[in-house]
Amino acid sequence: MRDTIVNMVSHNSVKEQIEELRRELNYHNHKYYVENSPEISDFDFDAKMRLLQDLEAAHPEYADPDSPSSRVGSDITSEFHSVKHRYPMLSLSNTYSTEEAGEFIERIEREAEDEVAFVCELKFDGTAISLTYQHGRLLRAVTRGDGVQGDDVTANVRTIRSIPLQLTGEGYPDYFEIRGEILMPYASFDRINAEREAAGEQLFANPRNAAAGTLKQQQSAVVAKRGLDCVLYQIAGDELPYANHWENLQAAKSWGFKISDKMHICHSAKEVFDYIAYWDTARKELPFPTDGVVIKVNDFALRRTLGFTAKSPRWAVAYKFKAEQALTRLESISFQVGRTGAVTPVANLAPVQLAGTTVKRATLHNAEQIAALDLRIGDMVYVEKGGEIIPKITGSEPAERTTESQPFEFITLCPECGTPLVRYEGEAKHYCPNQSGCRPQILGRIIHFIRRKALDIDGLGSETVELLFENGLIRDIADLYDLRAIDLAVLPRLGDKSAENIIRSINRSRSIPFYRVLFGLGIRFVGETTAKHLAGFFRGIDALMVAEREELMQSEEVGEKIADSIIEYFADPINRTIIERLRKQGLQFEAEHRELHSSLLAGKNVVISGKFIDHTRDELKELIELHGGKNQSGVGANTDFIVAGENMGPAKLQKAQKLGIRILSEKEFIEMVADTPTLPIVEEPTNTALAQESTPVKEQVVVQGSLF
């Protein structure tokens, strides 16, 4: 093979050689990863790939982002940008009942007044993705996000070998979207967890979480090694070749996409139920996780007639398989301490196969649950996966209990530091109050501080934080700002480049706004939204630190429990010292001054409710604040008006009508503040045909079918 390749190189121009190698490698990628029918050996494939990489390195003028060599990924750290979906990624209605599935079919047939064809598909248990193609090339890959906008993960998706970078065949639209599920096959999941266990790293809980976490990796080279797969199941565009779902997906298969061969067209409820019954058992033999069956109307014209509810299409439903259950022995109960000091009991089980994975542990939540289930060490217990994901114990088998068994006694001392545990009023969990001296709490607060929604410090995952802690480089969050690249570079798994990236990211975090710094402090019960309200109300850390209980409770979403937790946090001199050290390092402890666009809403209390078409809820709330208004979470006598989208909460609507509160639509509100620009968002690029389309977004979705 190597001689053949060398001869080819000597007889063709460099550009022709590169293009020919790309065509061959794309072909063999498709045969291996999509059709599962390889035609050449791994050795021969690797030889062609090495030659292509050598030629591309020697001739950068022929670089192409769609080259098969790009699938190895990059070690450059990336940042994910939000992208607005052209077609909203809606959810499906779920049912666990064949009776409800039968009622769905009967309703469709009754409204259609004719025979209806349904397409039954396996419901894959991964993470949803939307792929956009233009001129036959992959343009962008975006996660579901909140359904309105998601993260651009194109660089990572390019490494997944079952996703075509360049389409083959003919007849595909010039611009279209295709959506499906990014999966981690069981084989990849088991291999990665074995590697992590050998390295002493935390294991992934299940293939779904592993797939989602991998897709959001900052380095695409890591993604390339994880062995992700992708199955596509929905297509949308203005110029699709066929007027029904089935034929469009068969066409997509000819263009190079991996379309499930487990799909089936059914013409009656009996055929649908036969399909469900078969796969409820046969799914256990599949190489990837599934958790149900999706039933879709095939014909697009009928889909348009059936339309949508506020949250989901009326022409599709997801039947969820009942959770698989297994019986195994409860060998012991251990305890984990979180960053807030919460102590969580964990059941250690005799290994048992459940829904495609080996289950060894299950969360028990708290002492009350253990007592309610009367769990005892040595019991034979029933374990199932909630939603096919999280293992949980549902009960024990009394007939298997020995006469020597004793009721389980919950621990009274912290398993990490030996401090007596406390249980706060109204809390089900026990807590270790030793915040400054309990190792997992210290590590947990540091990891919380660096997370994306807080200080967003790249390069410092949980393993690296533990490494720095064990080497005495950090003991609290303020120590991060004393780190030097020279100290980091000598540590295992780091090096000069990683050390410089970490320091650069730490330096960037000094400009993170106050509300995120406040969230990053990790005050018990103060989440991201509460931190934003506190920052807006008190405007700075100094006022917050001296605030009394009643004053704290004047801030939105702050009740007695949160107020007491804030007072307790700032009463600790260690926490105050850390804050002063962070202040000296230049972190933001004052809310940035924002120039109001107007005083149009000064003194006005506004409630946002429902789902909106052209703006996110955060964008609307930002507009309210920029015009001097105040956002309220609930409707009350002092509410001035409500901005309502689709599916406004019925309780809020009823209360608003009772109080005579004015309700504005999204359009009416935007017209009210028409001179205010909306928050910036990366828009999906459009071609001329789509840009000229005047059909509203909702109607476009109806025409092409909802995308999940």
C-alpha cells in the first residue's frame, strides 16, 4: 500500500494528490463509521492519512477545513458562542402509557379522516444537535441550548467521523438543517471509564452525560479521541426534495448522513405497538443507549394541519420505555461531602447490569430516604434508572433479609474532617459546618469559583484543582491569583503552554462583573439568579456585607433562609479575609454603572411570563432594566404590567385578570421601547432565498416539521 501511494505521489500534481487522498479517505470513513462495512485495513487507512497530513503540512496553500485530516481535532482551547436557531428546537410530549399512545394515534386518524402513515423511530439517549449545510458543506453545528439558541460546537463536531463534512450524491438543497443525537456508544463509554479509573480520575456516570460533556470540551483533540457517534432523524429546509419525512431521510442517507436503519413505517396502532414491544426487548442488544420510541406523522401537509401546542408538535409523541429494574446486594453505604458541606449517602452495590451499563453505586439523598425504605447493609435491593440515566434504589426484598440485619444508623461526624454534623431547620440533609477546614468543601468551592457561569477560568478542571491543592499551591479561591506559570509548568500533565493559558485565563477573570463574582463565592443557597438580584440591589460587596436580615429580604428572591446564610457567610472572618485579598487582586466588587436608555419605565414593576419568539426572557428583562424598570418574579398588587408570550402561566394570568393588570404582547412591548437595541446575539447566516422568506418562524416550523 505504501509503495502504491508513493507512486501516485510521483505521477500526479500535489493538488491532485491531496484531493484524491481526501476523496478516498472520506469514502472509507463513510464505509467504516456509517455503513459499518470497511473495505481497507486500519493500517492502510492510517498510511493514507499520514501521507495526506504530510502533504497538507508541506503545502498550506491547499488547506481545507473540511479535509478528513481535520477530524483529529486541535489542542487549542475554544470558546463557545451562542447562535440563534433558525427553527426552534422544540420538545416532544412524553408518555409512558400505551393507552395514551393509542389515544394519540386515534386523535390523529380522527382529525385526518383518512389512513395515516406513522414513522416509528428509536428515541436515542444522547445530546441533541443541529447541523447546518450550505453548498453541500457543513457550515455550523449548534446544541439545543434553551431551544431558542444554543452553543456553536462546530469545531468539536467536525471530529465525529460519522458526520459528513462534504455531502455526496445529488439532490440536496443548497441550504438546509438536519438534526439528530450525538451518542457515546457503550464500547467508547467503557473504554473511557477504564482509562479514567486507571488514572485515578472521576468516572462518567452514564453514556448520555459523557456525550454531553465531551461535546462541550474546550479542546477538539480531546473530542476526537472519545469515539462519539451521531444519528440524524429530522431535516428542514425551504427546498426539500420530498413532501414527507420518510423519503427525505432516505434521500439524506444517500447524501452521506447516518440515518437509523431501525426506522419503520406503520399504518395502524397495532403496527406501532408491535414496533414498541419488539424494541422494548431488542434495545438491550444495541451498541448505544435508547430510552423510548418516537411516533411521528409522516406527511408534511398533515403536520401543517395538526400544528403545535405551546411547547411541542401535535403530530409527534415520545413513548418512554419503563425503567429497567435489577436486584442486587447493598454492600455498604459511604458518604460524600459537597462544597456547601451537604453530606450525601451513597449506596455501594454488588455490580449489576442495568440498561446497558454496569451499576455499582446509587445515590440515597438523605437519612429520611434511607429510613423510609428501611434499607440495611446486606439487603437485596431493587435498583432502576430514573429516565434510564440515574441509578436509584426503589426498595428491598424482605424475603432475602437475614435475621442478623440491623437498622442503619446515620453518621453523626463528618467523614472527612470529624466535625459533628448539623441539620438546619427545614433541611432534609445533614451538613458539616467546618467550611474552612474540610477538604472536599474547600476543593468544591474552588471548583465552583472557576466554573463557566462564575469566574470562567479555563484550564482548571477538578483534577487540576486537586493537583494544585495536593502540591500546596492553593488553599482557597484567593490563592488562585498568587499562582505563577513557573510553578504550574513543573506539575504533572501541565507544561509551559497549559500553565501560560491558565494564568492568562486567571488574569482575564479580574474583569468578570460583580454579580458573577458574588455567585462564584459559593454562599450557600445563593444561586446565579439570586446573586444577580443582590448585586443589582446592593450595588457593591460593602453594602451587602453589613446588610441586616430585613434589608436582605427586600432584594428579590431572598427569603429568611437565604438571608440567614448570607449573614452567616460574612460573619466568618476567614471569608472576609478572602474577599479583601480578592479585592486587592482587582476583582470586581462593585456593580458596573449602566447608562439607562431612558426613564420610560422608572418606578414600574414588570413581570415576564411565557415563551417568546424574537427575544429571550433575559433580553426582555435587560430592556426593562435599561429603561429604568424593575423585574418581578411574581404578579402582585404593585405589578404595573406583564409582558406575556405563548403559554403564559395560568395562575399568573388569572391573578392578573383579577387585579386588572395590563398585559402586553412581545411585539407591543418592543414597540414601546422601539429606540432600544436588543442584546447582541450571533445570527445564523442566511442565503438569499431564506432571507427573502417572509413566513413567520412558527409557520416555517410547521411547514418543515418540528426539529428535536
